[in-house]
Amino acid sequence: MVALGEHHRPEYAISSPETVLAGIATATERIRLASGVTVLSSDDPVRVFQRFATLDALSRGRAEVILGRGSFTESFPLFGYDLKDYEVLFDEKIDLFHRLLDEKPVTWKGTTRAALNEADVYPKTESGRLSTWVGVGGSPQSVIRTAHYGFRLMLAVIGGAPDRFAPYVDLYRRANERGGTTALPVGLHSPGFVAPTDEEAKELFYPGYREIRDRIGALRGWPPLRRSEFEAEVERGSLYVGSVETVATRIAHAIRVLDAGRFDMVYSAAGTVSASARLRAVELYGTQVIPRVRELLAERPATTAGAAR
């Protein structure tokens, strides 16, 4: 699985994940292709569905979409939306997107886009239903909404220990049960970086991570990152930074405590790390970390069949 996020700011290169994913689709055969996330609130649900259905066709059924409200807000004024409508934009658009997934004529009316009357949307997907997740950062209301629509839950664990997100997984499972739906997969994504040793991984990762974190933090009123805070996040928090064994052990723990079926490592926080070191990190993750996580989970599995990706 590779997931690319949508951003509209200088720290990030990709504003249209599905365009880049389409390019990746032409050079790959098995890897699944997802956004991470698509900012649905400032986009049109019909166009999002069409773009990902097209990607699904190009990739022969390998497309997935992760929908979100967006942790950054640049896309709202850029595309003509008012932030005061932040909640209603997502509420209405996720409702419409849910209806589009049935791939039948849709009748819908709201306040954030033109109404639809028996509109048939093309293209259709190969499987008949686009695999859809919703990215959630820690709002109980968002968790319940995700369960209500029968979407898979992707937790953005970007601060603190994964254990603190366990109540959200419990809430999601209970909401699934109340809605009469089968238990759906839960995933999490967190920043990380792999190197031959723990010390090398931390020394390579820290400067770029601190730069990005402080730049964004200055806009949000956060104090500058201290090295002790970074070390705490690496030891027991949301940063999966270290050697193969260290990272694999921490991922296996996160999968167990959250009963997760999927773990996505976020590479964008690597910042100023050289291209060769980033490539090595990806290779170590794919060839050594993932197999080791599978070994650890085989020894003591999560309730569901968790997997690192």
C-alpha cells in the first residue's frame, strides 16, 4: 500500500494525490494505491468519486480513498469555501459520497453544492464499490459518523502513545454493533523512519522533523519542540524512529493495543533527510520491518489480522 496526502502548502509537493497515484499505477502491478487524505470538505464528492473510479480502472482494482476534513485549512479559501462552514461541508459531502458508492442513480439535495436528481455518475469501479476509509484525528463525533456510514476507520496517531486511541476503537466497534454492521477494519498512520541503528535513525530524522514541526507549530501557537519531547515520542509515543527491531516491536505493540488491521508509516516528516537515506529507510521498512512485524504478531497476535504496510 502507498498512500499520498493532499496538501496546498510549501512543505508538501502533492496537491492532487490521484494524479501521482495514476502514474504509480502504470509502473506497478500489485501495490494498492490510496490517498491519505483527500480533503473532501473543499472538493466535490462527485468529482472525487470519478477521479478515484478512474484510478481504480487504471490500476485494475487497486484504488482506495481515505477521506478527511483536513488538518490544514489552506484548501478552503483556495477553492472558495468559508471556514465557518467547516462542519456542514463535511457532513453533507460525506453523505453524498456514501450514496455515490452504491454506483446507482443518485437523488440528493443539500446546501453546499447543486442538487442531484437521478444522476448516474461514471465511470463505475471494477469491484462495484470503491474501498473507502475516513481519517480521524481524535474526535468521538467523527468516529461515530464513520461507523454510521459503514466506512473503515483510519486513526491519525501523530502525537502521544497509541494506547490513548483505544477508546476510539472501542467507540467505533460499539457504533458498528448498534448500526448492525459487521466489524470493519481499523487502521492507524504515524510518522517514522528506519536506519541500521536507533541512534542513526534519530540523528538523521530529528533536524528535519523539528523544522517542519516548529514551522507548523508557529502558526498554531505551539512552543518550539524540545529534544526531550522528541525522545519521549520516539520511546513511547507516535514516532516510529529507530532500527528495524525497534520500529517493528513498536508497530506490533500499536497493532495489538488498537486491534488494528493496518499500519501506515508516514514518511513526509523526514524533511531534510537525504534522498539516499530515505530510500534506504523505505527498503528497510519493506524488506525487514514488515516481515519482522508479521513474526511478532504471529507469536502474539492482535484480535484482527493486523499488518504493517
